[in-house]
Amino acid sequence: MQTRKATAVSCSNIAFIKYWGNYDARLRLPLNDSISMNLDALRTETTVEFDDALENDEIVIGEQSADERTERRVVEQLNRIRAEAKIDTKARVHSRNNFPSAVGLASSASAFAALTLAGTRAAGLELGERALSILARQGSGSAARSIPAGFVEWLAATNVTSISSQSYAHQVMPPDAWDLCDVIAIVSSEAKKVGSNEGHSIAHTSPFFGERLSRLPNRYHRVRRELLAKNLKGMGPDVETEAIELHAIAMTSRPPIFYWLPGTIRVMDAVRQWRGAGLSAYYTLDAGPNVHILVEGKDSAEVAKRVRELADVQDVIISGPGEGARLSEEHLF
Ligand code: DP6
């Protein structure tokens, strides 16, 4: 084993067409294709060092040791990396986000993308983008999309055999191709009670899940086409419908999951009103209560100002399109 320590930086992403539900939960093979934009303002930096003197993996997130659940997921990802590199050395992992950890945006996408790139390099592997995306996907599905830069699609590949090697993300458009902005309205900074992991596993219990899957291919192609045309007005209505449908699935799963708070609905209403008055803005949501408002860069300051004035909004983060996962010379320890 040659390299022992490596650091990587990776952006989080916001999906326009969402990943919700797995075909194979263990391998995180999704039931549908998804499209997203990397978020330049939300980055995770991770250093991994393999050290023969360690008896166990040591994982520090921010300034603290990782909680048990997070630690288990990180160790599982280190195990995948070790299996690929044919080593059994334990690792020291230190990870931190560039955004305040108290805003409820903790991101498994940026975290697992950075861990996968830093971990494979530290283990002496030099994987290409596709192999990194496949490996990151197994740590957290949406992390597959944080490996390539800019606007990205992740192929479900449900129609092929040997599926794991075919389900990866690749770039649709580079980050500088379109000055699209995500104005994120933080309406709650509490950690969510039900993680995406559980949401994926019960999505099929919603009586509307089959209906969602049957509508997705057409919506997907329209969103992809309008994205490439850089047409927010063309893409926006489908992006909103997509977010609402995902939450409708969550709310009608057994047991139901309610991510929306009163502030979520207030922000969504405000965006609809601003649009009625001529502003081109469309919202989407992750598996949480915070609202992501998509606007052209030229409108981002005005929209951020209006969002800050809304009741229930605790903080606002503005992000443009971000780079893919990349190595850094600045180690965290
Ligand atoms: C609603 O990638 O967080 O944000 O694979 O269990 O880590 P795991 O799930 P995760 O799910 C993301 C769900 C989503 C939609 C999306 O980003 O596509």
C-alpha cells in the first residue's frame, strides 16, 4: 500500500427528479433515474488515513466522535474500500462541513462522496469517475451524484443484468453552463426524526407509489430536456410536482412520514405568489422541511431578501452549481 493519507472535498446536491425507493436496498440500486445539481455552498471535506497501529476505525465528524449509526455506515463504506484495495488496515477519518452544522442540512451525499474519494486514494487506489460513483452510491444513494461536477444524472439501470456496475452518475452539463441558484430557506434546524434510509424502505407501502413510478419517465425526459435548454420556466413546474409527489408518497407510506412544517408551507405559498407577480422561482424539497428555491443567478439576491422577511425562516443559504468531488492537499489532521 503506497498512499496512506488523502483528503477530498465534495459538494452536496439538490435533486430535480428524486431518488425515492430502492430496487436493491443493500446495494442502493434505485427504482428510478434521478437528476440533480451539485451545491457549491454546501461542501464536506474529509481526510482518511490508514494506519497499521490502529485496532479500530476512528471517526470524527466536526469536533465530535460520530454517533453509533453514522459510525456504522462509515465503517461499512471503509470496508467496501478495503475490499476493493485488498487491505485490512484500520483508518482514521476526520470530516467537516463548510456550512453550519446547526441548520438541518447535514448531507450524506457530500459526506459519502468525499469519504469515497479520500478513502480510495488513501488506500492506494486510483478509481475513475464511474467507479467512484458506483462505490459512493453504496454508502448513500445520492452520493453517487456528488462525484461528477455540475448538473448530473444517476442511471437506475433497472433494465440490465449485472446492475450494480451500471448504476452510476455522470455529468449532463458542467457547473458553469448555467447560472442557476438554489436559495435555501431554513425553517427548521432540528435533525430529522426519520432518515431517508427508512423512507426508501417503506416507499412501496404507499398506495400511490406505482402511480408515481409510472409517471416518472415522461417527467424525467421533460426535465432533462428543459435543463439542457437552460429553461427554468420549462423545467420548474415539473420540479415542483416531483417534490410534492415524493412527499405525498412519504405521507401515505406505512407508517406515514411528515417532513413538512408550517414554515415549509408558508415558503411554498410565498414562492407561488411571487411567481404570480412575475418572478421566475420554483421550489423543491429534500427529505426534510427546508425549502430549496430555484432561481436564475440574477434573481437570487432579491429572492433571498424576500425569504429572510418571511415568518419561520431562520436562515438563508444561496448556492450556485458546484464542482465534482476532488482531492485537496490540505489535510484536516
Ligand atoms: C429525498 O441518498 O439520503 O433527498 O441512500 O439512504 O443515504 P440513502 O438516501 P439518500 O436519499 C435522498 C433522498 C432525497 C432525494 C434525492 O436526493 O434524490
